[in-house]
Amino acid sequence: MVTWNEQLSVGIDEIDNQHKQLLKIINELSESIDGPKSEALIGLTLMKLANFAKYHFATEEKYFLQYGYPEAEDHIKKHNDLVRDIQVFFDRFFNDSQDILAELISLLDKWLEDHLGNEDMKYAAYFRENNLIK
Ligand SMILES: [Fe+2]
Ligand SMILES: [Fe+2]
């Protein structure tokens, strides 16, 4: 489980708050692994995750454009890859009624560690070095 701490701050409140929200949704999914499984609740949380991830990525990409981030293209590709991966799990869950939870959580945990921990830190460093944020 990944928890938010100051080291994950990108220096923009709007994005930090979204990261906290994203972690909260993913932790909700993790919790439903152990607890009694309600298909309806898992489905709802999956939809929340898919929608929120897209919304969060659009916010970051807005800043990339606004601040002329040179690595934007590569970063946006990584966002799109995750949206596509979530969609695959989504289809397996809703169309084929597969138990995808453990596999999805493991992918999300790895993704969070790498993406929040490394990729998002790169734009934060760029924004800071160029005095675009505090
Ligand atoms: Fe992010
Ligand atoms: Fe990102």
C-alpha cells in the first residue's frame, strides 16, 4: 500500500490533492480484497478509479502545456498506457465477470511507486528549477 507523504508533493496543491484522492480510491479497492466482496461495490470503485485517473491526467497535462514541459509527450504516453490497462481490467470484470482485483492492485501499486515516485517528480523538479512554482 502506498501512502501519501510530503516527499510525494509536486508543489502544486491541486495536484497533491488529486494524488491523495487517487491513493484513497486505490486503498478502497485494496480493502475490498480482504473484506466481504460485493461485486457492485467493486464495480463502482473501478468506475471511480477509471474516471478519476482520466481527470487527474488531464489536470497534469494542462500544466505541461501551460509550463512548456519538454518531457510531456513521454509522460502523456505513460498516462495513456495506464488508462488502457485499466480499461482491459474493466472489460474483464464487467464483461467476463473475472476476479481481477489482486492482479489490478498489484499493477496499481507498482504504477504508483514508479509514476508518482519518479515520473511526476520529474515535472515537479522541472517546474521548480524554472521558477514556475515554489
Ligand atoms: Fe500524477
Ligand atoms: Fe503523471
